[in-house]
Amino acid sequence: MRKYRYNILIGIVLLMAIFQAPLIYYYTSGLTSLFFIPYILIGAALTFGLTFVLMKKKLITGIQKAGLISTIVIGSLSLFFGHILIEKIDWNLRKSTRNKIVALVKTNQLQPNSSYNKNICKLKRWNIPPISNGGNEIVIYKTEDGKFTIRFYIDRGFLDHYAAFTYTDNPADIKMFKEKTKTYKKIDTNWYRESF
């Protein structure tokens, strides 16, 4: 019976490791990122606790070893490199959705709707997983001649930074983006990845 409990716990920590990168990527921004510290600590404590107990009691089976090794490898890689992989997957899989939102903004079917900032638009239709991190808000800037810059957040930052996929057809912004290559990286026509 004890063997099955260990197998269940190993399965739980393996699932925690697998879901760690997407959860952190999509559902952390600002102060909410502090809630994932216990998630990571609990996963690490369970993994290393199970490894220690099973090795000490010499109860570990081949499948349990494989499960624990997989958990440690996947958990470590997703903690340090998961956001990079998830960001690339997110950009490629959801580019068309972002382009649809840009088209809605350009045709005035989607407009800023925030009471606290006239440039913010809170998206309700695309909320699982968020198309823009940190409350599923996009920031819309429109020039007098009808050019747009639209920011979809990747990371709203904790205190002083952010990262975003940014669409712009504003020539002044495009020129600035090309000059500041440390902060802006072109990823497609009119699309940039910005980070501060």
C-alpha cells in the first residue's frame, strides 16, 4: 500500500514539473508571481524528500527512479528555460489571434474600455489562457493620422520591468524600435518583442 502512495506522490510532482512553465508564463505578473514561490518550494521539497526516503529505505523501483529523475530534469529545465520555450510556442500558436485583435482595434470594433486608463482595453473573450498577461489587458495607442501601436504583455514585471509582443504601423515607433535594438526585436512584419 505504501508503494502506491509513493507512486501517486511521484506522479503529482511530475505533473507539477510539467505544468510549472505554462502556469508561471501565463498566470504570473506583478505581485502574483510571489504565489508561485510556494508552488516551486513544495514541488522541490516533495521531489527531494521522496528521493531521500525511497533511497534510504531501498524501496525505490525502476519506474520510481525514472519518475523522480524526469521530475528533477523537467522541473529544473522549466524553471530556468521554460519561459523562453513557452513564449516561442505562444507567439507561433496565437499569432493569428493577436492579428484578429489588431484588426478589430483598427476597425474600431474593439476600443479602450478602462475606467482608469484611456489606452487600456480589457479583453474578456480571450481569457483562458490569457492573450496578454497581467489581467488580459492590451494597451492601444492611436495617432491622429490613424496609426496604431498595440501592446500584448508577456510579463508585466514585478516592480520595474515588462515584456510584450507589440504591433505597430506607426512610422515613428518603427523608427524608434529599429534604433533601440537592445529593447526591441523585430519578430514579424509590424511585430516586435519589447522588454524593459
